[in-house]
Amino acid sequence: MSSWDQDAVVENGEEDEMRTLNDRIIFLIDGRFPMFQRNSKNECHIVNCLSLALAVMKTKIISGENCSVGINFFGVRDVEGSAVESATSAIPEGSWSSGGVSTLIPLSPPSAASIRNLQAIVDSSEELLRHVKPQSRSSTHCPLKQALWTCSQYFSSKDSKANELKRIWIFTNDDRPNAANPAEQSATITVARDCAQAGIELSLWHLNQSSEHQFDPTAFYTKLLVVNGEAEGGLEERMLGGGYDGFDQLMASVRRKQHRKRRLQSATFSLSTNPVTGEDVRVALEVYKTVRAAGKPAHTWLYSRTNEPVKVVSKYFDSTTGAVLAVNSSEVSTYIDVGGNRVPINKADVAAVKSSFSGGGLASSDGGAAKDSFVGLKLLAFIPQCSLPRDLNTDEPYFLFPNDKDIAGSSQLVECLLRDMSSKKLLAVVRFSRLASSPAKLAVLLPQLEQLDEDGAQLAPAGFHLMVLPFAEDIRSCPLPAKVAHSDEEMEGAIEAADALINALPMDPSTVYHKDIESPALQQFYSILEAVALNENTQRWNSEQHDKMRPSQEQLAGAADALEAFKAVVQLGESEEAPASSARGTKRGASAAAPKAKKAKVEEKAASPEGEFTKEELAAKIKDGSISKLTVNQLKSMCRSFGVSATGVKAVLINTLMQYLA
């Protein structure tokens, strides 16, 4: 049934949607003389900006063709032809310079050649001045309006898609452009609003011209970035400052994969049924997935000769006639084990079972889901919040927000329901079906009221957190070791030792926020991909240097006393063999504690082997169905003890034991 599991893939389609976001970024860099000044680290401001663009291009080159990066300058002199185009043949045609605005790299997917050429510009001041020629010092005009219009034209020339993210990052150290020309400032703000209406997100990366000059975003750029009545308190994520030290502290945010909280779908929430008309009382909701665990992308099969993706096509053939069979046909079926018997089942049967669980009727004749199957949420009951254990939250929750566009009055009804549930501390138990082809699941709705700060800016929106409840088979029963009684003094000593160890190993102050902690496995994986894409022999990410959760050798040496004290209190290392690396250059100690513990463990395991059951016990487990709760290793051990085949998956092993008793 592996070929029929595609419905499960569609059911989890929100992860693919978040992963395949078309991200298009244009770096709009101020090219005037103040940007050629040096900061406290003796680094050129404009070189810092190009280094940031270089880091983004290296990150996006492994993201596929869905990501594009471009680099534009404003406040530069007009030149004939394109210096970049003549120096880098790999950069697409269309680079130009006019009206104080120049294009270094047109908006396009990053390539290895363009990255190497940009690296040469960053490393050489001569190459930089050859490609970026600042306008005259006497000129007070800042062509930011023309630059924003030029960037918007790049986006309009691309095929717009629903999941496209269009962004313009402005880099400058001038907080008052065109200060002597209010009309020009007003026209620039108008162009910025036009960009916002076109779905283009503007962000500001600002620098200080000197240690005495502090960049003031409220002088002009706050008006430029605030659009559609947005509160100024919501601009923190779109105004990032490098100060007078550069953007070194912001490199982690650039490497971090961007996942916008985009709406997955619209759904209806059935609250009750009108006893007179028989119609459901419903509200419309928007479904969001705000949190998703980061993981490695799925691999793609490539043809070895052309390096192109391979299209996999599966077909079923009749073993006797050789005829091609349709997957939706009743002639193609598999089976499931029920009470030791094989029950045939085809794809139409699977669709019918799923449809019955989702609230609809039987499946259609072509194997699809029924047209009257229920999709959305249906209220079942209310329960106290204290009755739900926290350990049932095994998956990332959804967030539901009212949608007045589909059903008028949804916001008012949801707001009343939220206030009532919050005051009474209740949870709503619902039946949740995201797709017509997916089985329904039980879920609970946790209310969240709107939260505002002192200035009236929204901290959290009003809505529901939808937590899907797991099935009983999804929860493993892990037997815990027997509790050892400890006195209050021993517990206090262990807590004090742990507190001293934590204080002796302080974390990097830049990682106090959980989003700043990077996964070493993912960083290593993407760093290798980046090196392969750029034909480099070394990778950028180094675990010893960039792993922020790994203590340095100096920290470990300074915390040696705290480590020994903690080990002595909790009695670590007394019953386990010490690793060979800790005894490098010395022979193994004369202590026999570790070998004795190992021998005792073996004897304990031999005294209680798994899977030794009598025929009567096996028959009882088959009768009450508890045999399905045994692990594969236990089932294999039982098969060996009875002298039958111990190969196959869990269902095959259970079937083998059933046939043994038959």
C-alpha cells in the first residue's frame, strides 16, 4: 500500500508549502561617499553590506530556483555600459546605471560564478570602486525614490505567485535623505506605499556614520516603512541596526531560514445545529501553522548522465497476462491481517474508510472521497483546562483566526466564545478534518485573548490554538526505573551542585533568545551543500567555532571543579566504563567497578530474557489482543523460542505465531 500513501503526504502539505516559499530579495545599498567610511573595526560600511549580500547568496544557492537575489545601488554616478556585465559573464544581461541608480546583479537565482565575482569585489577595493562610483560630494540629492521604483519594476517583471515573498532591504547610514526637499521625501513615501500595495516588504538595515552620530530611524524611515495604518511598534523585525560595528551580530538572522506565517487554508467551524431549520451555525476561520520543526529537505533522484531530476512513474502489471492495471481499479488490491486472516482491500475501500471517519458518506466510484464529506471543525464538547495533560501535545499546533470575508460576523461570535471560554477556563473538543481525503482527528481548542502592550501595540492576536490529540498507539509506554529515596539534604546538595555547574558554564549572551540557537546537524548539512554548490574544498560552518551550545576548552577548564563536584553529588561515572578518550596516554585504571557493573548487567539480562512464554500465555495474548502491544524484538524472541521463522515485519511475525498455534 506504499503507492496509496500519497494522501498522507497531501494531508501534511503545509510543511511543503512553508518549505517551497519563493523568496526574492533585492539589496538596495546607499552608494554615496558616507557609506565608504570605516567603522570601529576599520571596515568599510559598503563592504559590510556587500558581505551580508554575499552571505545571503551563499545561503540561497542551495534553496533551489525558488529564491532570487539582486543588488542595486542608489546615489551613484551614471556610467556607460555595465562594468559588472563586462567583468562577470555569468551575471544575466540587463545590468545598467541611470538616474543615480545602478544594478550590480539583476534579480535572479544565485550562481557559483556570480558569488565568486561578488567575493572578488568584496576582497578588492579597486574592484569595488570600478563597479560602484559614488556621486559628487557636493550633490545633496538622494535618488531613493527612483531606486524603489526600479526595484518594484524588477518584481513586476517576474511571474507573481501566491507563495511569493518579495522583499527590499535598504542599507544606508543617512537618516535624513533629501532633508532640504520635503516634496521629494513625500514622493518617496508615496512610492514606498505603492510597493507595499504590490506585496513588497521593505526593511531597513541602518548604520552609524561615526561613533558620535546615532542613526535616528524616526527622522524619516519610520514614515517610509509604516504602511496601511500599521503601528510603529511592529517595525522591530523590519528595522535592524548594525550601529558602528557592522552586521556581524546579525549574520545568524541572515543564515536562518525564513518561514513566514502564511495562511494554509480557510475552514469552517460548526458550533451547533439549528433545531428549526436543521442548518449548522458556523463561523469562518483561517488556519495558520506558526511553528514547525526544522529538518533536512527530502532528497531528489537525479539522472547520472544529465544531472536532471528523475520522474518516477509506477505501474502495476498482471503477472499472468502482462496487462497494465489501473491503480484505482478493483483488480489491484492488498490485504490487512485481521485475526490471522488476510482481508483484501483496494484503494476505493481505503478512501471509503477515510471518508466515513471524516463525516461523509461512502467514497465515489472512482476511488475519491465523497462530495458530502465534512471538512473543517465540528464542536463536540467543552472540558475543563485542567483535565488535559500537557504530555498529549505531541505535534506542532495550528492557530485559528476569525475570517469575516467568508462568513460575516465571525469575529464577533469568536470573540464572545473566546471570552466565555477564558473566563470559565474551558477547552473545546472538536473533530478536525483538514482535507476531504484525510481522516478526521480529535483536537482541542485553547482560547487566546488579544494582548496589548502599554502603547496599545498588539503582542498576541485573539484566536484559538488547535492541538491535535494523539491516538493511543502514538504514545509509547516507557517504563521508568525504580525511584531511589533521597533525603532532603541530598536533594538540596544536588540542586546547589547543578546551580554551580550552570553558573560555571555561562552561555554566549547573543544566544539568550531561543531562535539564536542553531541546530549543529542542520548547519553542518547545509554548509556541506553550500560548499558543493560553490565548488569549494572547505565548508563555512565549523562545529568548534560556530556551535553556540558547545562549551569551549577554556570554559570546561574553568568549570572543572564544578563538574567534579556535580559528578560526586549525583554519583556519575561509578557504574559505567570511562571513555577511552579521557584516559589518553595512560593505562586503564585498576578499579574493577566498571567491569563488575557490566557483568552484573549481563547476568541480569540473562536472568530475565525477553519473549519466553508458554503456549497458553501466547494464546491468551492473541485472544485479548495484547500481542499487538509487543515490540518487534519481543515477537522475534518468541518466534525463536517456539522454533518458527523470526523474519518479517510486525504483522508477519504476529501472523506466524497465530499459524503456529492453529
